[in-house]
Amino acid sequence: MNFSFTPEQQQIAAAISKICDGFDDTYWLERDQTGDFPDDFCTAFATDGWLGIAMPESSGGAGLGITEAALMMQTIAESGAAMSGCSAIHMNIFGPNVIVVFGTEEQKARMLPPLIKGETRACFGVTEPDAGLDTTHLKTQAIREKNHYLVSGRKVWTSTAQVADKILLIARTRKVEECDKASDGLTLFYTDLDRSAVDVREIEKMGRKAVDSNELFIDELRVPVADRIGEEGRGFHYLLHGLNPERILIAAESIGIGRAALSRASQYAKDRVVFDRPIGQNQAIQHPLAESWCELEAANLMCFKAASLYDAGAPCGVEANASKFLAAKAGFTACERSILTHGGYGYAKEFHVERFMREQWINRLAPVTEQLMLCYIAERALGLPKSY
């Protein structure tokens, strides 16, 4: 069992780190204050071809795995970009996976290259105000009329919809009461975000101001049948295929943020002198930081175990959920301890650690709660009866 990255994977991390060096803490603090989307950051990654890291070479991608994608996203987060940097390109990394797996050759040739080149930007329309995590009871309807569908409904917490021109959208094409299972009758589309039919309203939130979150009001959005991914009514099952990569990437990002916070806390503990000694000499400072190092490293092992299983085509649902659960909490705790290590300065924006903590909250809440991940693990790993 080898726990080391290959020389090629280490080169990927070095190349990503070099790009990130051009976007320092000052850059991300400004984005946090102004809310300006990091277009130049995204362009830098598109220019070097990294947006297609996990997409097929036939579509212009690098043809690499989720392991390499997770390593890239972790490196971005650890650079200090945190979720403002990760979320700006996150959708391009895992979202198109359903097109890669279930799309036709024509769809792959039409849809993927513009994403890889950064010519188009996509958002993800899944969550709804009344359904929450109960995706099988979504109410957004898609009614077919000859060679197109008319989609109407509401979506919420749709990231990057202010700047996106495409949307990966799930809607119900058959009423739930007409289906044998609630998970049937949902259909997946990748189509134009036509703003004449979609009212996009931004949600003001605690952190990650540079990457918008939105509520969408959809009124008869015209979607060509050619933009339907896979079979009608199978969208929920296709969506599940992309959930494990998403959890793995979020776990990697959480670990990156935790490491960024821990690094700054450790440096501050060396530099800050009180009572004629660095505060890092005190065990009350040392022990919490050392504990966070242990927690982050343990979560990292689970994260890349899940990634390696996924890339090998092996079942990885339990590991993917466990990695996201462990990493989100470990990253959050590291941010909290970093603020406490800094004392009053941890509350100041110029030291950045409060920004890390605000952004790390996202990974504890989305795209699935910690409680539902524990329910999944209890059922699938321990054989306990389903509780919901």
C-alpha cells in the first residue's frame, strides 16, 4: 500500500501552486470585500488547460482522474484562495462528469470543449426551497412539446448563476405519484441559462462573497430535446453518479483550507512573543494545533482512499461520505483554533483566518448535511436500518 503521490501528481500540485502564487492573500481579501468574481483567476486555469483535468482527452481534457482533480482543488484551497477560489472553478471539475458518462458523442463534442477552454461557465440547478435534501420530491416541471421542453419552477443555492451562461438542471418530467419509485421521473438537462425565462436573484451570505449564490425563478425555459442528458426519467440516477466525486473534491478543499489556517496559526505562534517567550512554546497553544494536524492528516487519507477507489471503478460511497464528513469538521476546527491562537488578531480581516472559517462553514452545510452522511454510513457500512 503506497501512500505517496506519484512524481506526475507532485508535478501537478507544483504547477497549480505556481498559478496560485499570482493570486495572493491581498487578492482574495479584495474579492471578499468587493464581491467581484475572480475572472482572471479562472482564466489562468483555463489558459493552462486545468479546467479539463478530469475530462476526456477526446474533448480537449487531460483525461486524468478524481485523484488528480482532488489534489488540484486541495492545492488551490491551501494557497489561501479557500472556497472563493475553489468554488469559482469547482462546477467545471465535477459537474460535467454526467455529460462524460451519460452524454452522447455529439453532446460531448458540443458541450465539453467550451467548458474546458473557459469559454462558457455553468451553474448547477438542483436544490429547491421546499424540497431541500429530498431531491426525489423536486417540484420543478419539464413539459415536453415536440422537440423541446418547457421548464418552470424554482431553484435555490445555485452558485455562479450571476456569471454563468449554461445550467445543469434537473426537473420532473413525470409526476411523482405516477412513478413506481419517487426517484423515477426526473430528467437531467444541460442547456442555455436564458435570462428572459430565468430570474436570477442573489442571496447575501456569510462568506465567499466573490462567488455568488442565488435563487432562480424559472418560467417556461425552452430546452431543446438535444440538451437532455441520457434517458428521460433517469436524471436522479445520473445525478447520483456525480455525488461521490463532489464529496471527494469538497473533502480535499476542506483539508486545504484547514492546512492554510493551521500554517498561519503555527507561524503566528512562533512569531508572537508574550511574557518574553513565543506563545507557541506553551502547550495550551501547541496541543490544539497538533491535534488539528492529526485530524487533517487522517481526513486526507480517507479522502484519497475514496478518490483512488473511484478512479479504479470500485464502490466508494461510504468512503466518499466519510471523507467529506471528517474533512469538513477537521478543516473547520483548524480554522477555529487558528483564530483562537491569533487571539484578537484572529478576528481581524488582515490576518485572513476569519475568512477561512467563514468559508469553511459552507463545507459543513453543503451539499449534504453531516447528519445525512452519518445516516448513509450507518446504513451502508454498519448495516443498520434506514432512518429516513
